[in-house]
Amino acid sequence: MSAPVIVAVLVGIACFTLIQGLFFLARGSSSERRRLVRRRLDDVKGRTKEAGAGDLLLDRRLGSSDRADRLLRAIPQVLEFQHLINSAGFRYRAGNILGLIIVTSLVLAMVGVLFEWAPMTIVIIMVLPLVGAVMFFRARASARQEKILEQLPDALDLIARSVRAGYAFAGGFQMVADEMPDPLASEFKRALEERNFGAGLREVMENLSERIDLMESRLFSTAVLVQAESGGNLAEVLDNLAMMIRERFRLRGKVRTLSAEGRLSAVFLIALPCLLLIWLWWANPDYLRPIFEWQYGAAFIGGVVFWVLVGILWIWRIIQIKF
């Protein structure tokens, strides 16, 4: 059997393994949801007396089993990754996502070995799935937080009006969950579920602010908890908080407008090395071929990529204005 046929067969096996991994991940997640719903129904009917409200409401495991959960919880970075996944609005387990990333990295490494790529290139492509997953979830979390920040002042006004009308605080939460669009409505629905299953007000508000992960949501939680403990006019507090959030949002838009030129310059500086390399490779491939044939070429290219990434990170940190 010729070498190209062997390579094609191995690549096909690798692709089949990746597809099977995706299938079993989705199937396992679905079966987990079915088992969780069945356990909740059994608890409601009184068949499992030992289950508590926390177990009934939410399965917080990082892996598919208790042993995997204990191993993953020993790594702080995995907990941060799970928090990032939750902030992005997904209900995936960090252990399952990391398993898929490991499988993808191994498949890419095998493809690199089969095609006899440089060791540095293989190392870089093995890291790409993890970097891509983190960037994807971070981008989704940022976009989701931006939508929540736009919806939060209207939600606070709605809760304040419901309190003035004589409804309980939970009634205002129910109005937000029913009348506001997602993603804010889903977070308030989840908070209502926690409250209905027996969680305390402090726990509900802390979980809500942790999931949204915005300073404005923490201010909202703090205002509600302070009012619950010391009393006061909650409607007036919520009105002032909504006005403050709108002012901050307006100031944020103004800052982004004034810094648009700097951010655009950063995009050009980041894209310039990549575009220049593509143009040179297309215009005169022989110009770059000696670098790839040189014995230290892989290390040289790896160093260039490393420092370009450092420059991108540095520029990105400069243009991020916090206030």
C-alpha cells in the first residue's frame, strides 16, 4: 500500500474519531439532562427522600462522574473555565469540553506527524484548540454581558414599578422573566427557580450576580440585600441604580467613540505582519523557502509567532479602557 493511501486512511480514522467524540459528547449531555429531570420528578413525588434542594435544582459537577469532578476541582484553572462557560450562557461541563479539546489536539498532532511537520509547528497546532475554545467562550460571554447591560436598566424600572404597585419583590422578578427578552429573562427565571426550591435571598442574589459577572449586577444584588436587612424604599433605590447604569452605559459609548481611532490602529498593527507574510508567499514563494529549509527555521518561526502574540496582547491591554 502506497504512502498517500496510508496517510488518507489514517486521516479518515482521525476524522471519524473526532466525529464520534462529538456525537457521544452531545448524547452524554442529553442523557444527563434526562437523568436530572427524572431525578427531579422522583424527588417531587417523594421517592428519594435523601435528596436536598441543591441537588434537586442544579448539578454543579465539572465532569460526568463524581471522581472526574473531584479531579477537576483540584485545578483552579478548570473552575475558571467553567465560570467562563457559564458566563457565555452555555450549560456544558468543563470536563467534557476539555476532553473534546484534548481529542482534537491529539488528532491534529497525529496529522502533523504523518505529514512530517516541524516539531514547533505540531506544538502550535496542539495548543490551537484550547486557545480557540477560550477565545470563543470569552467572545460569547462579552457579547452576552453587553446585551444584559443594555437590558438591566429596563428590568430595574420594571421591578421598581411592580414594587410601587404593591407586588412582592419576587413578583417583580417574575415580570422580568416573563416580559423581558433573553438573555436577561433566562437569568431571572433561573433565580426564580432557585428561590422556589428553597434557596435564601442572599444565595439567589449572589448566584445571579456571579452568573452575570458585571459590576452593575453586583450593585443590584448589594442594594437588594441591604434593603432586605435594614429596610428602606426599594423602588427609589432601584430607580437611582437604573439611572446610574444608563449614565455609565452612555459614558462607555462615548469612551468607545473617542478611542475608535486607537482601536482601529491596533487592528492594522496586528494584521500587518500576517498580511505581509501572505503577500510575500503569494508574490515570491522562493523568497521565504530558505527559512523553512534552514535547520533552525522552525525555532525562528516559533519565536516570531511568540513575540507577535506578545505584541498583540500588549496592544490589546493598552486599548482596553476601564472606568
